[in-house]
Amino acid sequence: MKYAALLIFVALLTLTFGCKTRDKNVPVVGFADAFEDATISQARDGFTDALAANGFSKEKHTVDIEYRNAQGSIPTLTQIINQFVSEKVDLIATCTTLSTVTAAQKTKAIPIVMMVSPTLARAHLLDASGKGPSNLFGAVEDLNYIDTSFSIIPKVLKPKSGKLVVGMIYNQSEPQSADALERIKGLASKMNVNIVALPLNSSADAQLVTQSLLSKNIDAFFANPDNTVFAAFETILKSCNAVNVPIFTSEAGLVKRGAVAAFGADIYQWGYQAGLQAAQYLKTRSMNGLKPEMVKIRKRVYNPAAAAKYNIKLPNNFQPVK
């Protein structure tokens, strides 16, 4: 009985002293990241830099940013969003599609600024009348840029035999990944390229699935916009390099990590663009003029070391990654 009473007392102390004492004049932003990833994390850097440039700095105590990372766990991500909602944070920032969709499902009252996310249509966030949640804004991307990213492959790479064969991995639970695969299949048929694609449920399966894909004698690997691929990229790269299969991608951030080339959004600038919108909201506390807008900065980049390894020469409009 005494032991039970002691436990209750300790719990009460934890609740009392574990909760933050907040300054009501300092806005609170709950930042939900779905994955731990070196490329995706650049969006958070851009977001916080944009806030700081507009007077909202955590270091200067003009904003409180509560950062949480779900480490790829959907139940954990749900808990994170639920916590932000229960705390009644002033703004929820979401990075990657899963965070955005989860937040949109959990609250209609708290404004949500999204980044590294697809258009609302691709994220299946439009209602029957074609309208998205009124509390959602930020920076989004469509699939048009993938045409440029994928079309570079047959221009710079010769097939080992017959038709060029490009391998892909996709996560069926990620709308942008499944949509990208269907779009690429359509492009490939027009370019006389064969696509071999295998499903991937989690980054833990990456090595096994990649090796299975490589056993199908592919000429190149295409890393599409898929957060699971992002999280497992080093594993995929190691397997591909071991059998001399170059990786191309639509994600500029993966080029620095070893892919040959890409045409895609600059992830840091993607976060910065969303951060500018977030700053506007925090200044005005109004959603007027705020809505999902297309990513403004995309880059054509290549990795000199990877290009040299595979003796690939990129067009002049591709710049070496820094």
C-alpha cells in the first residue's frame, strides 16, 4: 500500500515538474519528422533558418520549436501529432507525406505547414468537392519534374544487351512513391526502356530487396521520391556499387550521398520556402493568403566521383554537387 502511494506521489511530481512553463508571448511550433534521414533533415534546417530570418529564433527565445522524430514508426508519429494537438501548439510543421497526412487527419483547428510533401491530390487530402483542409499550407511538389530526371538515363547510359533495364523500389503505403512508379512506367514505354520494380515495406528490408532487384540484370537503379528509399539509401548504394549499377534519382539531396545525377527540389530551400510561410502566419496569426504552393527551387546536379566511376558524361546544364 505504501509502495503504491509512493508511486502515485512520484507520478504527480513528474507531471508537476516535467511540464514546461511557457511564456504565452512566445509561439510554439511542433515539428514532426517522419524519418531520420540526412537529406530530409535539410528541410528542417531551411525551415528554422527562414523563421530566424524573420525574427523567430529558438536561441533568442522568440519561438519555441518542439522537434519530434518518429523514426519511421507510424504509431509513434500518431502519438507525436496527438501530443501536439493536446498541447494546443500554435503551429504544426510536418516533414514528409506521412507527417502531413497524419496531422491533417488529427486536427482541423491548428494550422499545419508542410514540406517534403506532394500536392494535396497526390496525398489524397482532397474532399469530394476537390477542396483540401482549410488549415493546411506550405510547399509541395508534383510529378512533372520526374520526366526530366528519368529521361536523362537513356541519354547517358547504354544497355548491357537489348533494351535498357532500370530497376526501382517502391513503398506501396506512400502515395507519391506509387504514383511516381506509374508515371515512370509510362515514360519508360515511350523511351524503349524496361522497368523492373519490387515493393519495399520498410528500410530494414532494403538490402534483401535491392539484392533481389540486382539479380534481374538491371542497367541502372532509379531512386524515386520515396521516404523509405531515402532512409535506406546507403544500403542501396552499397549493393549497387558492388555490382557496378549506377543510381539515378529525382531527389537532388541523394546525389551528394552517391547517386550519379538528379533533377529535383533542393530540400533545404523546400524547408526554407515553408518556413517563410510559417513566419507569415506567426506574425499575423491569420491564414489569409496562405495555401499550398509549388516548390520554387529545383536543381540539376551530378556527383563527379559517381559519374567518373561509371564513365558517364552529363549535359552542361548539370552542375557538380557541393
